[in-house]
Amino acid sequence: MTPTDIIKKVRRLEIRTRRLVTDSVTGAYHSSFKGRGMDFEEVREYAIGDDVRTIDWNVSAKMDRPFVKVFREERELTLMLLIDLSASGIFGSVEQSKRERAAEIASVIAFSASQNNDKVGLLLYTEEVEHYIPPKKGRSHILRVIRDILFFEPSGKTTSHKSALDYLNRVQRRKSVVFLISDFIDNDSPLPAPDSPLFATLALTHQRHDLISIALSDSREYVLPKVGLITLEDAETGDVVEINTNSHHNRERYAKLAEENLEAFRAGMRKKGLDWIEARTDQPYLPALCKLFALRASRH
């Protein structure tokens, strides 16, 4: 792909995601994530309806009438996007691969953050950290982030979430909002197992940062078509297996194993109290994302 083609694809994705980032999405994002605290702004005369707890008694005594302290939220946040670029991300049986879907979701989140004046950073990883962009503001920076998610060529093929999260915890000392986008096929911690080390790794990072996971998948990872003998290859390990998809038993067993893996993942995330959503390449993801934002806002 030529540089011109790359620019065109990034711009197309920018246009598409900017249409998706409506006022309601931006507002939901804003409400979902707290600022770092409240800064004192001024003192003004008390008005009916003001919270009496904000009365400044010293100023009120001097002026012989009530005055209140006014605070504003110290809003600026740092958003980190952690994107799994392992080989399984190239798979997609519909219009988008998992990597393309990851780029679109990341773009929506990044533009929402940008409209809230938050900094955005990027960490791309496989079994090792492949690429890191420190958090910054601005449209040109966001476009660079999108470009790298789409077109960066990793050297690794497999996945280690632990390597990525350990690196994040080293370089990002201040608490950040972290979106981890992956299909969660992890060499360090194979599923199914609700007590897998993967969930302990995620929970440890959540103690330092505000971690939200987005689990990518494709419909063909749950249901096999009836098309006769096919060869399935694990994109990360290279392991190959042949399956006769005309066999109802084989298709049913495949679907059962996929559902067991998914349920194990759900159970592990619930057990650790971690926020996450599922995002399939053949289904809309925005309703689930906005629902998560609303749920988080209701906790504040």
C-alpha cells in the first residue's frame, strides 16, 4: 500500500468515526471518567439552591452575608490505547478483520477523548511491546495513532498481555484510563479457566489504572459453515487441524468449545470485578460501549 493509499484509508476511518462520535457519545465518555479532582476557582455570594456545605464561613463573617466557594473539575485525563497486534487479529469473515474493528473502536474512543481535551497515547504489542506513542493532544496526533493501529507491522505473532501491561505500569506512572483491545488469545494464559493468570494480570493493572477491556471476536470463531473438509490454522502458533464440517457432531463440538471459552472469560472478568465489553466484527459495538459508559457514570 502506497503512502497516498494509507492517508486515504486513515481519512476514511476518521470521517466514519467522527460521524459516530456524536454529542451523546462524547457526553457519555465524559460522564464515565472522573477528573483528577476539584480545583478552587472563586468565591461568590450565596444563591438559593447552593449547597450549604460550600459556604465560606470566614468570607461570610467579614462580608456579613453568606458566600460560597466555587470549584471546577480538574478534567484533563490521560487515555492509553493498548492494542493486541498478534497474528490472530488479521482474521475476519465479514467486512472487517479484528484488527480493522480494533482500529475503528480505538478511533471512536480517541476522538471522544480529544473532544474532552484529554491526552491520548498508544501501545501496540504481541508477545512483546512493539510500539509506544506517549500521550499527547491534537488531531494530527490522533491520526498518527489511527495510522499506526492500521498499518504498523509487528515482528511478533503471539500474545503476552503481561508484557504489555508490565511495560504500561513502568512508563505510565500517573493513573490513566486504559482501553485494552484484544481477542484475548494469550500464550501466557490459555483459556478456559476463570482463575487463569490472565485475570490476575488485568486486575493488578486495574489497581493502578482505570482499565477497560474490549474483547474482539468473529462469528466464524463460534460457528463453522457446512462446507466439507476444511483446514484450520492457528495464526499465532502455526498449528494446523483438519475438520469435516459436514459432520453435525464436529460443528456442534466446535461451537460448544467456543462457548465454553467465552463463558470462562466472562466468569474470570466477573470474579475480578473488571469492566469490559464484547465486540464482534459482525455486530454493532457502539450500543455496548455507550451502555458501559452509562453504567460507569451511575457509580460516581
